[in-house]
Amino acid sequence: MAILVLGGAGYIGSHTVYELIDYGEQVVIVDNLETGHIEAVHPKAKFYQGDIRNRAFMDRVFEENKIDAVIHFAANSLVGESMTNPLKYYDNNLCGTKVLLESMVAHRIDKIVFSSTAATYGEPENIPILETDKTNPTNCYGETKLSMEKMFKWTGKAHGLRYVSLRYFNACGAHESGQIGEAHAPETHLIPLILQVPNGIRESITIFGDDYPTPDGTCIRDYIHVTDLAMAHIQAVQYLRAGNTSNIFNLGNGVGFSVKEVIETARAVTGHPIPAVIEGRRAGDPARLIASSEKARQVLGWNPQHDDLSKIIASAWKWHKGHPDGFAK
Ligand code: UFG
């Protein structure tokens, strides 16, 4: 029996495939390569290029392979783009998941692990954020992810499918081999943008707002290493295989770092001065997002290994230094 990884050529998907294969799992990948990279596909995985919105294609994948469980990363994930082009997000994230679920139900595949986000909470009411806290997304990306969670819930009730939804905080870092890492075009995330400065791609990093109600005025986030995220997916599959009920888990380190602290750490790691320029706030950024991941630790046995920001940034730097243009040759 194989695990089907949708979006397995993307950033978090490819890292999860590497861990699954290290764990001796058989892996089938589906990716439309719209934002994923063929170079990120693990050589031991069976790869299909195709789109989850295509029912005939998804049926063929389920018919040609013995699939035990699905891990679903195939979605658009840019907050800014989701605000200017919401229907793209409804089409890919929601309509794609609807077609996927129809095909899964038809082929009696009853386990799915799903990549959700801290953006489902919106502006938090409590820090650290618990899974039971109110969900009130402030952007269309988070709204589609929350709707996908609800689609799993109701489909599960009707058809006996069980799901685990993993709400990631700020994914970062790269595989220890330095062979795969973060490569988005355009890049919008803080750590890869910072590392473009020592890589000679940009002259400075822009800080979006230094007037937030935080100790140094810049936004605080919970940075979690991509390999730790990958491990949680394996544990979530094991949780479902053991017959447990559907569940939702936050994934973060439970420690917050400000934008200024991240830049300062990157200066120390790279030995580059990394000039920073203060600009106005970016629309929709909450001041502080920090996870409580106690539930994932207790129920899944998740134990993130990378809690040192210097080491996390060093792993990202190893990748970006060796691949300044991402996967481009
Ligand atoms: N930032 C800067 N300058 C930059 C880029 C980012 O100051 O050039 C700041 C942002 O304003 C934010 C922090 O750095 O305060 C982190 O920004 P990222 O874009 O790296 O990450 P976000 O916290 O915005 O996004 C993450 C996930 C999303 C998820 C969101 C939930 O990447 O998928 O958290 O709020 F939706």
C-alpha cells in the first residue's frame, strides 16, 4: 500500500516525501507543477503530473495504485494573491478538494492528512493559540483552508472518511542534504527574502512595520522547521492507521521571534551585514502568531527537533547559498 502525496513537488510536500521514503513508505506523487518543481520529486517516488481538479485523472491514479492514505498539499498559498484573485483560490483549493474527495469516496480511500494553516484563526484572541480558539480568517487563503477542513468534516460524517488537519505556523528551513528547499516565484516569505541579501540578489530587506504592539515594534511569528512539519504528517498517518478519530492540530515551536530578531540571527549565521529598511505595515499581518502545539505533542507524539532559530536559518542558508535561483539551472 502506498501513500498518495498531492503537491509532493512543492516545498513542504517534497520534504514530507523525503521523510516518508526514509521511513520505508511507498510514495505516489501527484503535482501539476504549477508551483512545484520536478527537481524536488524524490527519485524513489512514482510521479504523475496532473491536476486534482481533473476527476478522470484522479480516478486513474487511484485505480493504478493501491493507496492507503492521502496527504494533501496541493493548494495555492499566497495570502496577498488570494486577496486580489480570490476565485483562483476557490477554484484550486476548494473545487480541487471537492473533486479529490469525490474520487476518494468512489475508491473507498478513507484517510487524509491535510495541510492547513495558522491563517484559519485570523487575528488571535489568545497567545499561544489553541485549536479550540475562534477561527475567523482575515484573508481568502485562510478562508479556503478553513472551508476545506469543513469539507472533510461533513464528507467524513457522510462517508466514513477520517482526516487530520495540520495547522502550520511559519514553515522555514530546508532538508539537511541541501538538495531540496524553499523556492517560490515570486518569493514573499521573510527568511528566503532575507537570505537573498547575502546571496547578492537584493540589496536590503524591507521590514513591514515597526509600530506593532510588540517589544521591538515588529511582528512576531512562530518559525517551525519544514522537516519537523514533515514528521508530523507521518505521525498523523500513523494516528489514522491506528483507527483514531478525525482531529485538528497546530504545528509550531511555541516560541515567537520578531522580524528584527530573525534579521539579526540571519546576520550572525551568514556573516553579512544585511541592511534593513523600515516601510509601512503589510495589509492583514497580525502582530503576534504563536502556536500551542501541546495537543500534537501529546496525541501524535510529535517532538520537533529544530527549536534553535540559528540552526533553522543555517539550514535555509545551506540550501539558498547552493541554489541562489532555486531549482533553476
Ligand atoms: N515580512 C517583512 N518583510 C518581508 C517579508 C515579510 O517584514 O519582506 C514580515 C511580515 O510582515 C510578517 C513576517 O515577516 O510579519 C513573516 O512574514 P511571512 O510572509 O514570511 O509569513 P506570514 O506570517 O505572513 O505567513 C505565514 C504563512 C502563510 C500563512 C500565514 C498566517 O506563510 O501561509 O503565516 O498568517 F497564511
